[in-house]
Amino acid sequence: MAAGRSEEETEKRLGAALMAGQPLISIDNVTGGLGGDALCIAIERSSVNMRILGLSQQARIEARGTSFFASGNNISIVGDVCRRVITTTLNPGIERPELREFQSNPVAKVMAARGDFIAAALTICRAYHAAGRPQPARRLASFEGWSDTVRSALIWLGKADPVLSMETATAQDPERLELQAMMGAWAEAIGDGTKCTLAELVKTADAKIPGSSELQYPDLFAALQVAGGRKQKADAASLANWFRKNCDRVQGNHCFKVNSTRGKGGSGWWLQKL
């Protein structure tokens, strides 16, 4: 299946595929970001509730036997999906990879000896179990069974930890980069621990250097534009959802905090150093 143009469209397609009982679901040729709450739930949970298309009803679907794959050029893994996927990169190092020629057919080779490959994979896990499961990897939350059996067996064989690819995906997560930029700009313009309302924050971002038409805090202005939906000029209303979404979310050794008892002036926000 192709990814939808929005999270809602992708959710509909995922629901239809899960209801059909597909054991493998491949989201092909992803452009832009791969994320969304529906995908997170479908990957992690053994059973999920999906809305039936055309009806205001939900169906409960067993999804524990479904494996998800996605492919695309330079996919961005977005938000909480980062901790639910492992990634691999294929780079042939040529301008026209579709013209690349192989001396053999790798797909035909695997299909011809499919049983041998499956037996080999199961033997690896069995050998690790028979050895007493030595030095298990630190468990991955929500995927403990896979981490204890498949991941730990690979590390035991001297292979790279597949979970390390999550670090790369997390480092390139657009939502994380937005939060990082906002925290840096806030620290420069407002400082750690100093409270201000979102209206005051917008006013600070709009401030000009005395005697000049240049912005005093251009990084803060740019960060607010992104958080406010890339409007030409962000306002408190457009920023409220972004700050609520990122409240208490730790990045490095900082997080945003809010005190909603400030009265008519609006909620007071500040950057808390942990």
C-alpha cells in the first residue's frame, strides 16, 4: 500500500489492511515523514480498534501476527514511531540504481532455499536459548520478547545491535529537532527558569535591535514560525497546541513547564533545567 497524504488517510488504509488479515503490510515509496498515532498503536499492540470505513463503528482486530515494513528515499521517522522501528539503508553508490545488474537473482535464491533460511534463523534463536541466554541486551520497552530472543541472539553472535538504528532515526526526527531549536532559542532570548506567557514570547520574537530593522532574536522568530504552523507571523493561539504537546517532554537536560494559575494574563511557561 502507499502512504496517505495525511495521517488520517494512512490510518484508513492501515485499518483496511489489518481487517483483511494481512500478515505482512508494506508501506511503499514513502515520501516525507512516516508517523502517526494509528501506526504507533498497530506496531506495538497485539490487538487494536479500527474504524470501519463508511460506518461509525469500530472493529477489534488481532494484530500480533502482522509485520510492518516501509520503503522510500531518505524517509524521516517522525515522533513516537522512532522507538518502534529499526531501519536499514541501501546505497548502491550510483546515479541510476534501477540500471544496476546482478550476477545472480537474490530473490530467486532466497525463494529456492526458503526452508533453509527459515531453519537457519530459528536455529540462531534456539542456540542462544540452549546456551542459557547469556548477556541479554537491555530490554526494549514494549518489545521485550523480540529484544530477549532475536536482538540478544544477534548481539551474542557478534552482530551489530539493530536497536542502534533507532538512535539515528531519533536524532533526525523533525519533531525532536523543532523542540531542540525552540529550547535553544528560548534559552538565548528568555533564559532558564524565567516565566512568560506565549503572547509575551511572540512580542520578544518580534523585537528589533534598537535603531535597526533587524530582529533581535532571529532564532526565536524562526522557531515560533515552525511551531505555529509556518505562518508568516506566529501568534499565541497558534503556538498553544505546540507547547501543550511538548510540555514536560525532556530534551537533553531541559523541558518546558507551565503554570496555568497566572490569571487573566495567560499561562506562564518557562524552560526548566533538570
